Amino acid sequence: MKVSQGIFKLVVGGVAAFVLLSVNKQDVVAAPVLAGFVEGAQALRVEENQALGGVDLGDRVYPRSELRAQITARDSHDMGSFFLRMDLVSDATTSERTHIDLREAYVKLYLARWLDVKVGRQVATWGTGDLVFANDLFAKDWEAFFTGLDDSYLKPPQDLARISFYTKGVTAEIAASQHFTPDALPDGTRLSVYNPFMQASVGASMAPAIHRPPRNGAHSEFFARVSGTRGSFEWALYGYRGFWPTPQAVAMEESGPQLYYPRLASGGASLRGPLGSFLVHAEGAAYISRDDPEGDDPLVINSQIRGFIGLEKSLGSDWTVGSQYYAEQILDYEKYSAGFESGQVPFEELRSTATLRVTKFLLNQDLQLSLFGYWGITDEDWHMRPTLRYRVSDSVAATIGASLLDGDQPQTMFGQFRDNSNIYARVRYSF
């Protein structure tokens, strides 16, 4: 378990402040609460993957094979609250020893009616999308997403200090981290990955070199949001300054080319509310590539405009359906395409993806059937996520699902993982 010294000091200081604020308090808002679960997860490949040594359904190299135990502790008083969430993981796939995954450990202080502060390790998210993102630039764990963990594990923890202001129906939030937390990407161990320098899918030993910014104050991240309501609609404005969450640039080193995370600034807005019998949401964001503002460096990603619009509708009889249209437009496209040979430009100027989610509850809502799918309209790739979840009792639930991927081009979002389709099962006992 690795926790930076800076965030450790912040948490310890926050806990001390929380204890001091709680001394001699007679009115306890809530008694301490302990909860958690024990879960076994197993994923199996459904096709041969030559990049991983030809492993298939019968081989013992699984995308995921683990036993996970989670404990959650919380306490709340008039002047603040404390929250801890910690996983103990025994992972057979990576052959690591049982290890601790500190998911969350933070203190929240209510300093005034209009002000509170939340400091420590926490899972952060905002925006309106259903598994699509424009303004949410908090880190994501794509390896967990593609290998059968619960969707909540798509968001990994980050070390943050968050300040929230409340006034006249408007909330303003500022979050900062002393170091950059990138997306957690497959590294060739559980899933094969695309190496752009070899133009092939490879395993861990041949994965492309990636340079991550040092974990220090010179590589910090800042997030901001202002939100409120107008009528029946929720609106929000967003800002970010940090780095692209995935490595989107190439550095030519003596040892060979390597990927790195260029600097990024973004700003955007979202809207969500009812429209007739539909629930609608929309987002838009401008991504400014700070290391290539003119778009003329072929080794650094260009600035972009990203956005989506979505509809959701309840059909009755416990049926729900939702769909989204997502698009990315590359700015200064002529300069971008000039860096490639004719006919070799990897991406079109405007790329679009559609999603569909269908959910049905049965057996007094103890059985949930769900299908979520992405269709890369311009990239010609797709990702399907069918799941079946059955609540055996108040304490026991079983989930069976699949992560199916394919695509015509190896460099696209889902095409790069086209040999990594898998089926999985999870059984969870909660307490």
C-alpha cells in the first residue's frame, strides 16, 4: 500500500481536527457505522489471444481471479465526519501477495453553513453521462472496467482537497491534488495492449514505454465546478487544469520512443432535466492541449471539442431504456493530418459513438437484466456489456456478465482490445 507523505499528513491533520471538534460534543448526529463485503471474482477468456501466449478459455492465465474483502467505517458529528473504505485483495492473476487497496480515507469538516472541506483519499466523479465522459476528468480504471469488476471500480481513488461553497441555490466546488493521477490502463498482464510503435497488440514484456509525471507539486491537478438548478433542470459549469488522463504524446528518447501525458486545460458545461416523458442530459467541453496550442506538433495530441447528448425513458413494467450520442472533433485538423502520410491518418476529424442501455427487473426486483453497449460509428468498433444480477438474499448477490470487444482498427478505443473479450462471475456477501 502506497500513500504519499503529503496526503498522509493531510489525513492525520484532518483526523486530529475532527477529534478536537468532537470533544465535549453532546449531540452526536450518528453512531459509528461499520459495513463491508467479501467477494470472489473470476473472469475467463472467450477467445485465443496470441499476444498473451495463446491463452484461451482452458488456460490458467485469467483476466481476473481474485478474492476481495472490503471494510467501510464512518462516523459523523455536528462539526464533521470521517470515512474509511479499504479493500484486502488476494489476486491470483498477477501472482502478487495479498495487498491492501486504500480506496477512501478522508475527513469532511463543516466549517460554516455555507462552507465545508473534504480532505484525503477519495473517489470523485461529476457530470451527467452514463459511462461516457466530457467534463469528468477525474481518474478512471479501464482495466477494472474491461475485466469484470463492479462498475464502481471504474473510478479509482485520488488524493484530493475539496472545498465546497453554498450560496443562494448555487454550489461552487474546488478540488486540488498535489500530484497527477492518470487513468489506470491495461499494461499487457490481464489484457493485451496496442503498441503504436510496433503497430501490434502485445503483452506486458512488449508494452510501450510510458513516462508518468513525477508525483510532486510541480505536476498538480485543479478541478472546479459551479452548479445549480433553474426550474426543473440542473446545470453546471466546469474547469480543469492538469494533464490528459491517458498518454497522448510521443517523446523521442535515446532508448527509443515513449508515450507521455501532455498538459491539458478544459472548460465546459452540462444540463440535465425532464423533457416530456424523457429524462435528458447533455454536456460539452473544450480540451486545450497546452503543449501544442497551435496543433502543428505531430507528436502531441491536438485540442478538441467533446460532447454528448442522452435520453432516458421508463417504459413501465420495470423496463428502462437509455441512449447517448457522443462526439469528438479534432481542432486544426489540417495541421494534424499533415503529420501523416496520405491515407495513413489514424482518426477522422469528427469521431462519434452511440450507446444503448436496456434494463429489466424481475422477481420482485431481485433479478436485474442489463445490456449496455458502445458502437463506435466512425471508428467501426464496439463494446457490449450484458449482465445478470440476482439478489439471493439481503446479504448475498451473484452477478454473471461479459465484456465483449471488437473493431476493425487496432488503434481505436475498443478495437485495440479486440482479442480480450471475456465472461465473468462475481459472488458477494455483504455485512
